[in-house]
Amino acid sequence: MRKRSKNLVAHIVLLVFAATALFPLLLVLLNSFKAQGDLTRSPLALPGSFNLDNFRTAWEYGAFGSGFLNSVQLTGTTVIVVLLCSSMAGYVLAGQKIRMWPVVMTYLTMAMTVPIQLFVFPLYAGVAALGLLDNVFVVGVILAAINMPFATFLMRTFFLQVPKELEEAALVDGANLFQLVRRVLLPVVRPGLITVGVIVGLNAWNDFLISSTFLHDPAHQTVTLGFLSMNGTFSTQLGAMMAGALILILPVLGIFIALQRFVVDGMASGTVKG
């Protein structure tokens, strides 16, 4: 009975937290279909009819068509660069294959604690001098560099879980370093790659500071910047703002739901040993 009571209390607490997290999303979903009058009169009521005018307005004025393409390019560049570099760095640091690995670990720790705002102006001056402003792929590389210390630390913890006997057996069988990493180690740490990819991808998709600093041309702005550009024009039209927020959230939410099992398993296995 005592165990059942504890489980019941735990489930009630989790349900309360879940309801608290889901209520804003439900509110956005309901109000995105309402006209302005219905929304201000009864924001918690169900919509009388499913009106798509708010979505058409948000899609047109938020430039979500080009914004989605730019966001996919930026996020894809960030994730690919981070996965390639952090996986190799994590493998080297996990095996202590360089003499200066404690110095590298100290540097990565310091890099995670320094706010990126300190480097925005030097970065902007360098990118502007090279004529690379309004380049989505350049911004993706910058975001990859910002996320690299955390991703390297996380990938290192996954490589620490790989038995050394597996690596030694592959080398005895005649595998070279490239074959060892590509065919043996990376499949083993696949949950870590998915976890890092999802976390970094969400950070890149939702980024505002770096994107707004280096992307000035509306044709090259991301979907996040397109949504935020609606604030001045549609600050009083809450239905259009709710529809824009829903358009912005749904792709990310769908990807996270599809990969949440891998993310949870990856975070659980990656925290066993560090």
C-alpha cells in the first residue's frame, strides 16, 4: 500500500507538470483558428469554426515559405558540422590519444562558460570584411562552433561506454582508423549522434541572436526571424500571431516526438560515465 501511494503521488505530480507544459500549446492551437473578436471575448473556449485566415496571413507576412528553406539549410549545416567534428573530437578525447588532452578539456569547459555575446562584434567585423553577410551556411558554421564544446563533451561520454576490446579486435582484424570509426564505433554510439543532432538542431532552429546579427536581407532570414518580424505589424492581431507560432512549432515538435525515444535513451546512457 505504501508503494502504491508513492507511485500515485508521483504520477499525480507528473500529470500536473505535463498539464502545465501542454496548456500553452493547447491555447495556441485553439486560438489560432479564431477570429480576433472571438479570441478576445473567450480565449479559453473552443473555436466555433476552423478558420484558416490566420494561417494564410501569417504565412504571407511572415515569409514562412523562404524562411523554412533557410532554416532547414542553416539547421542542416549546423548539425552536419557538429556531428562530424564532435564525434571525431569525442573519440580522441575519450581514448586520451593526445598528450595535451587535459588542456583541451579545460579549454572546452571554459568555452562553454563564456557568453557568446562577447564575440558577436569581432565575429561580425570578420564576416563583414569577408563579404559573407546574409549567408545562411556561414551562420550555420558559426552556430556549429558555438555548440561544439557541449557536443564534444557529450560525444566523449558515449565513446567512454565503448569497450576497448571492441576497438582492439577491429584493429587486429586489419581495420584502419577510418574503417574503425565509420564501421565499428559510430554505429555503437548512434544514440549519442541522434541526441546531439536533436539538441543542436533545436538550438539552431530557434536561434535569434546570431541569425538576426548576420542575416539582414529578408530573403535570407529564417522562419524564426520571420515570425518575430510580425510582432510590430500584428501585435494586436493575436490570432495571426498564434497561427504563426503554431507553424513555427509544429515541425520541431514533430521531429522531437519521432526521435524522443532515441534522445531519452541517449541521455540516459551518456550520463553513466563521464
